[in-house]
Amino acid sequence: MAFFRHHGYINLRMLLRVIGWLLTIEAAFMVLPCITGLVYGEGSVWRFLICMGITAGCGSFMVALKPKSREMGKREAVLLTGLTWVILSLFGMLPFLLCGTHLNVTDAFFETMSGFTTTGASVLNTLEGVPHSILLWRCIVQWIGGLGIILFTLAVVPMLNYQGGMQLFNAEVTGITHDKLRPRVSFTAQSLWIVYICLTTLLIILLSLSEMSVFDAICYGLSTMSTGGFSNSDSTVDELGSLYIKIVLIFFMFLGGVNFSLLFKAVTGKFKTVFQNDVLKWYIGIVFICYVLLLLNVWHQGLIHNVDDATIDPLFQAVSILTSTGITEPDFADWGSLSTVVLIIMMVMGACAGSTSGGAKIDRFLVLFKFLRNEFFKMMHPNAITTVSINGKGTPSTVVNKTLAFLFLYIIVILVGGTLLVLIGLPLKDSFFICLSAISNTGLGTDVTGISGNYALVPDAGKWLLSFIMLVGRLELFTILLIFIPSFWRK
């Protein structure tokens, strides 16, 4: 506390109280796995009840704190955002420690952070024998993190609308700019979550109409809409044996990569705004280009044996990787070098800002390409006045500068993280690839982890580092890294 007083006032009691509300909400979500355990007659139910009791008890204690002031500024918003994701992961890992997965603290935290950040990287060697309650909890965790823990808090705790709500919104929601769909931040958060819940429900219903069981449909629905990629079995998508399932998953993975503000506008009938959006046009175009490149590569490798190999499978892979869902075809590792290059480009780029996907986001690359075009033009016309125009509007220079800084910092984190993983003992190629996979929240791996991304063989130090990188990537770099800058703590 002396440190905080010396470096400027931080409303710590208010931060803890908000985190307490979040812990009680997290405990409430644990009810669903408990019910699942009862339905399947699993002995881990009482252990899940213990986890729920610990989480709810600590949350209630924090809620009972009485802060002198309920005001929260930008510094509190940044701290709250970072602390929330870490603390909820610490409590969210309790079921992995106590309920039959036999994970140690490092593995349990990695699995939980991977879920909350929708990375989808797992340390579980097999899902056979894992309790249904744990399988559902993994999917619930990534579904909560898909649209954002803080955004969920703003939707269910309206008092934050008056106490730093906009700072919280900006600290977590991905993108270079943020649209308030409605006058109050809490109403905007509620609108986005309503769209998210409705799409998830619709997806689960559509999957239930196939040969999938209701439990499988729920797990795949939560995993797909959050673009997380966790599965509930060792079976691959190809082994699901249904073209219908693949088409449904492709469509909803694509929607998961669209800015949810645009989806809300589409639902409310503002179709003109949606169809004129430059980023959405780029998103559709990039999906098509990646599909064509993967198709050509598959054809060149002689891997086309039926219609699906030339149509659905390359499209499924393009949408899955670009949206950072990370669900792969079983033979994707054999698709050739061009597919690997396309894979890396898609992982870096990601889908649209304001979506549940990872990556640096198409919005930023659109700004970058238009900025570079203007720079080339000004080399020939030095006196010309140019602007980066997105959706017919000029982009402020501050936004352009922040975008360029973000992309540069993105590369720095990959280089530093990859180098540290090499020093920890991982091979060079694996180190930089899984670092890219972590910061882009894709969850894929290479030789050590396998293409499907099993991280059990990564040393414990590497798992903690990757957990941090996953969090940095999910919260768009600045929110977490800002905490380590000395000027952040000065009054």
C-alpha cells in the first residue's frame, strides 16, 4: 500500500470489489458442470462443488469490501482488466486440479488461461476418460473469454457504467477504435452479449439436428462461437462424418470473426452500414484468397480424392485458422510448404477487430496498407496531403501511429518470446511458431506439440511464459505491457 500511496492513489478496494463480483459470476457458471456431472453419474461432482464454494466464498468476501470512493480512472481500468483475467484463471483452474485430470498447478493454469484467451492450446494428452463436467468447463471458460470477461461484467453490473465503464470497455475490447452502439456502455455490452448468446444458441440447435449428441452440440457450439477450438473428444472434425456439420461450423466460425458491432447493426436492420464496411469486404476477400491458395496447394500435392477435398476442406481450414479457432483437418500437416506459409500469414493477420478471433486483426493491416500507399504517393508528390480513409472517413494520425506501434510491438513480442523459449530448451522452429500461435490465440503447434497443439511436452517455464503471451495477445498488448512501464505508476 505504501508503494501505491507514493506513486499515486489507486482505488484498490473498488478493484477487488469488482473482481469479487466476477468471481461470484464464475462460481455461478460452475453450476452447469456440476449438473452435467450429476447427469452422467460422475464422482467428481462434490469436488466441483468444493471449487464452486471456494470461488463463491472469496468472491463474496471481496464484494463485501466498502471502498471510500467508487470512481475508477484509466489506471484502475487497465489494472482491473489485467488482474481479472489472471485471478479468474487462478480460480478457474481449481476444477482441473481437483476433478480428475491429474494436472499440476502449471498445467492447470496453462489450460485455463488457454481457455479464457480462446487460444485452444491444451496440455491434456487425451480426452478419453476426462469427466464430462471438465469437458464442459473447458468449453464454458473459452466461451466466457470469447467476447470478454470485462465486457460481460459491464453487461451484468450496470453500476460500472458510471465508474470507469468506458475505460474498461476500451481496455479489453479488441480493435483500433470502439463504437458505442447505445448511449451507455453497459447497454452496449448487453447488446453485444445478446447477439453472442443468440448466435451460440442457434448454433447449438443446428448441431443438435445432426447426428451429434446434445452434449457434443453444446461443447462444439461454445467452442466454435468463441473461436476457441477446444474439443470434447479426441475425434477430428473429419471423423464427425457429416458434411452438414462442417458447413454449419464454417458459417459460425466466419461469424465469430466478424465485428460484433456489425452483427448487431445487421440484426437491427442497418444493412447498408454492414455492406459498406471496408474491413468486412477485406475479410471476405482474404478468406477467398486463402481458400484458393490452399486449394491450389492441395491439388499440387495430389491430395484431392473427392469433392470435399477441393471444396469444403480448404474452406474449413481457411476460416478456422483466420478466425483463430484452430480446428484442423487430420492431414493438414501433410498439405505442403505453401499451406504452411498461408497458415502463418493467417495466424498473424486474424479476422476483424471487435470479434472473438485473435491475431493482429485485419483492421490494422488495412490501415497499414493504406498508410504505405500514401507514403509511396507522397514520394512522387511531396506537397500532397493524404489521409488513411476507412469506410469513407479519415483516420486520425494518432490512431494510425498507434496501429503502426501495435504491429511493431507485435513483432517484438514474438521475437523476444521465441528467443526465451529457445533459451528454455525448445527447438528454434518450434519456439517462434508456438510463440506466434500463443500471441495470435490460435493454439496450433509444430513438431514438439504437433499440429493440433498439445503442449504437454513444453517445459513448465515455457508454459508460464506462453500463458503470459496468450494474455498479452488477447488483451491487445498495450493493456498488459503498460503495467510494466514505470510511468504508469507515477502520479
